[in-house]
Amino acid sequence: MSSAPHPFDQALQLEPLAPDRARGHTSAAYANMVGPFGGITAAVMLQAVLRHAARQGEPIALTVNYAGPMADGAFEVVAEVTRTNRSTQHWQMRIVQGEEIVATGSAVLATRRETWSALEAPFPAVPAAASVEATPPIGRVRWTTAYDMRFVKGPMPRFGDQAMPQGDSESLQWIRDEPPRALDFASLAALCDVFFPRIFVHRPTEWVPIGTVTFTVYFHADEAALGRVGTDHVLGHARAHQFRNGFFDQAAQLWSASGELLAVTHQIVYFKA
């Protein structure tokens, strides 16, 4: 007897309309305070490329620009290949609701070949995921129920007088899909956006309006590395570099428990304070 699809796979379901166009629907399981969780939007755009008949290679880069608010309901996603070279393939994507473009993006796929390799980034010293208590989700932020998050540093923001500023924006946390799901490129892209806005970690005593403007993922993992992770937790390490004049950056690394660097990610976030 077949089981129901994982909520993440349900959120990624796309109905083909034309070779470069498909229809999707926002998922209540990945709802944010306003519109959908940005990570699921990025995953849908990448999925439109991965399912395309013209696809060649594996993702090495993904950029999503959140052009405007995305309403709950149906949307169309367009994914067009702009050039295919011997080693790389370049894509342009957009999500449309009605007459409005709500997100644009680009992706680069590549055929990886065995070469000299070296890792310079240090794997953070942290306790194993099983020894860290899972943090309950935030009730009013539905997408937090879709992930098992275990914070080593920089806990989930809790606003109010009892919140304790930690003096910086660094977070270390173990994360995985809930319920567990084998890691793939789409879910890795979404995991790169599970870090709470750095302003809430640095200054948890005050809630301010925020919104990601642009989000980029660089994939170091290939299919074999993703297979080695399976359904295990991955380690996320995030921080900001500067908060200035209404915008801040957010940079993060995602690691396997065995110390493989899976992806690095960067985003610019608007804030009003």
C-alpha cells in the first residue's frame, strides 16, 4: 500500500502547461506570516528546472529574487534554458500570479568531473544532533513545523521582555525535514533559507518588519554526497556581516554530520526599524 507523499513533495507538485511552463499551488504546510516560506519558493523554482526535459547536469548555483508578495493560491512557474555549454547549462526562471511577476531567478547546472579538490572552511565544533534537544515550532509561523531544528547557538527568536540578546547574529543549528525525508537538491535549497533573519537573533527584544530581497545558494554537494546524508540532520552555521540603512546580509554554510560542506548561501534582507 502506497503512503501519502511527503508534504515537501506535495508543495513541489507542478502541472505541465507547456515545455517551459507549469502550474503549482502554494502549500499551507509551508506558510509564513505573510505568503509562503521563501525557501519553498526557491525550491519550486529549482524543481521547475530539474523536471525540465532539456535539463543537463546538477545544480551548482541558484538565485531567487523576491520581486513582490506572493498570495496563497495558484501560480505559474516558467523555466527557460538560455544556453548549454560543454560543462554548464544556464537557466532563467520566473513565478507569475495573474499579471504580476512575484519572483525571478536564475540557475546554473554543471557536469562535474573528478579533479583536485580541497576544503578550506573549518567544520564547526558542535555536539551531535541526537544530544541536542529539538526546539518546538513557532505556532504562528506554520513552516517551522516542517523542520526539526536543534539549536546549539543563536536560538529560535522569542520576542518580548524575556528575550536575551546574545550580542551577535551567529547561529549553529542541526536541521532536517519533519517528517524526515532523504535530502535532494530541492530540499537542500529550502534548508538554506531556514535560518531566522539575523536581526531577530542579534536583537530579539524587538520585532521589526523584514523581507528577503534576493537569495543565492551555491551547491558543493553532488548526488553522491546527498545520498550519503540520506535523512540525517545537517548542520547550519549562519551569521550577518552588517546591518545598515534598512538592509542586512545573511551568510550560511550547510554541512553533513560527517563534515562534508554541502552548500553555502547568501541573502540580502530588507528591514524597517
